[in-house]
Amino acid sequence: MMFEGEAEAWLGIDLGTQSVRALLVTAEGTVLGSGSAPLTGRREGVRHEQDPGEWWEAVCTASRAALSSPAARGPIGGLAVCGTSGTVLLTDARGRPRTPGLMYDDGRAVEEAARLGMQTSWALPKALWLLDAYGPGRVTHQPDVITAQLTGAAIPTDSSHALKTGYDAEHEAWPPQLAHLAERLPEVVRPGTRLGEVCRTAAEATGIPAGTPVIAGMTDGCAAQIASGALRPGAWNSVLGTTLVLKGASPAPVRDDAGVVYNHPAPDGSWLPGGASSVGAGALPPGLDPAAMDTRAAACEPSGALTYPLASPGERFPFLAPEATAFTLGTPASEADGWAAVLQGVAFTERLCLDYLDHLGAPIDGPLAFTGGAARSAYWNQLRADILGRPARVPEQIEPALGMAVLAAYGTGAGGELAEVADGMVRIRTVLEPRASRTARFTGPYARLVDELETRGWLPSPVATHARTRLNQDTNAS
């Protein structure tokens, strides 16, 4: 029974690397309930796998916790599930797992990746490895295991998760070169498509009412973008955690012959281009208090050293350089100066990513959002806005599970376009304005970093020239 004042809400479920998160959210963005459950994995050398059965157990725990809140008494309009991009396994015809889940960073499919000309992090090389190692099975993505359990039947995957399995999202079909795998590959639908309803068995296990619509989801990166509200053409979400990921919205795919930028299909037929850099907070010295170091770093603008802060070897965005390694030019004057050099180096790379996107012709003139774990640092957020020379918004809630709640509301027809639904459900905590005087302080170090990356042969000269041109334009306009 629904009581007066009880709001309809939508459930978003996020299958992360270390945990499952569930959020129950109203059309106005009020979180009525939340829950989480830990996940464990097995790592050995380049191998990283998880037990798909544990995914389902964690979903049951997280969902029950989210729905046990006293505020979660109204109807549930629908749900959607996101997972880690590139995580894959084999299932039987009914969607039951036959193999472990090979996680997105599992690196054992080296030979398969080389034959395909793909990175080992993509799902297709791992799928081929699984078929060779375990024999016939249905290639299945991480969230599909959960939606099959929820509905009681094997159902289609979404085109966002299928992208790294080789799906041609532009033509909405598996490409001809994968015809020999036709019996192994799943049917694919657009994100936001209604897949079915929660069956009675799943309802008893999860606490989610039977008959609740199940909506096709997207990858966790796209879910985070939806949660940021960056969905109109020209809008971008910069996700800063251990590494840096930029995802934006465009009416057409962003073409990149270098393969640095790739495009996820949006539910409405538009596109979500993006790229992932290896710079980020993972390059910060361990064992220090971030808040205290931020306070000290504020006196070092700019730092006496210039750092390209790769968290791990190899770079993927804003250029492709597997041989790239972190470097520092000059010697930091102090521990705080070294900390400042990393913060500033990440922001310089973030600016170069936007310069590269502009070089490709991507629309970048819309709102910019900051999300990810590092967005908790007010100092770093303001520093990034200053170095970028553009405003930035920090949402209240930055979890991918919120993005799936938004997608569930869209897929069940609760509002208009996806961007309009997100406008109602995504709340902005802070709007940062760049400070022109501080932006000017960093033009010299940024230009020096561009020069150094070009000299090392990592950054193509046309991209470096474009970045310098944009910098000169900004300087002349200030």
C-alpha cells in the first residue's frame, strides 16, 4: 500500500571492483535509501577474476539494505544496473555462469589482443581466451548476470557494455568479422531499453518488488557521467580518482584515427565520447594527510618543479604512448612543493585532454563537472578550474548508482529526454569560477609541459601546436 506523501523512486545498482552499491532515488534527487556489500577478487600476476555468484549475493545484500530504510516505502518505478567496462565471462543458455568473471584489468589475453589490435583490457580478447580455455558458452558481460537473475531468463546485453566486445554501435550490429562467433555473442539493445521485470524468486532474494521493470544499463564510467548531469552536447564530466577519465556528450561520434578517444552510444541515439589517462591521484606520495598537504601546497603556485604524474607506466589519453613514464623537471623545494607539482601536473594534463578533444572537433563549450574521489578536495577543485580557465560544477552525489537510477527513470518513461530526467535528479553542490590572476600564473608551466611531451615524441606535433594556439588565444583574450 502507498501512503500519502510517499514518492515514487528508482533503484540504481553499481557493480564495482570492491563492492556493490545500491541507491533508491526520487525524481527530485532525494536519496531514500542506500546499501552496499563488499566484493572480493583473486589476483595472481596479470590475472584478476571474481566469482559471479558473489556478485549476485552482494546485489541481494545491497538492495535489501537500500530498501530497508524507513523512507523507502513508496513504489519503485524501475531499476538499472551498471558494471565495470571490459569485465566478461561465459554463461549457459539460461544465463548461468560457466566461468569466473575476468575483470577489466585481467591481462592474460595478450595473444588474442595482439591478433585483434586491441588492448588486453577490452572484453573481446578475454572472451576469446575464455572460449579457448573453457569451450563453448555465451559471451556475457558483468551486469547481464544480474539482470538474468532478476528477470529469471537470459536477456540481451546493452550496447554500452558490448562496445569493448567489438560491437559496432554506429550500425547497431555485430561486425562481419565476428560472424564466426554469432552463436556465442548476445543480442544487443540500446541502454534504457526495458528488458523485463523482476521475477518472484529474485524478489524474495533482493527485497525488490516482483514486477519492477528492469532497464538495460551502461558501463560504470557512463553511469558516472549520467550522475554528473553532463549529457547535453558540449558538456563534459572529468572523473578524477587514481587516474583521470573525461567523458562528454556529442550529437555525433568524435572521430579519432589514433584510437585515443572512443564513443559510447547514448540511450537517445547521441554519443558519449571519452578517454582515460593514466595520470591522477595515484601519483601522490602515500602516507600523507591530503587535507594538510593541500593547505601547504596552496603556497606553491606554481610549483618550482614540473611533473607529469603518471600513476602507472604508459599513457592512453591525451596521446597514446605505451612507453611513457612519469617524470619531473626540476627539484621540488619542499615536500609541499612536490605535492603541489602533482596536483598541478594532473590539472595540466586535464587541460591538454580538453585541447586534444578540441583538436578532434569535439564540442567542449558546455558545462564541465568534477566527480571522482579527488573531487572531495576543495583546494584541488579550485586549482583545476583556475588552470583550465573555465567554470566547473561539483555534484552532491557522484556515485554511478545514481546514474543508473536516472537511466531507470528515463527507461520507464518517468520524464522526457535523459538530460531532462538528470536535471531533476542530479543536485549540484558547488559551482567553481576560475580566477584569472591564477590562471595566468600557470600558462608558462603548461606551455613547458606541452613542449616537453612533444620533445619526448609522445605528443604529436599537430596536437602540441593546437594546444599552444589555444593557450595564446586565451592569453590574448585575458
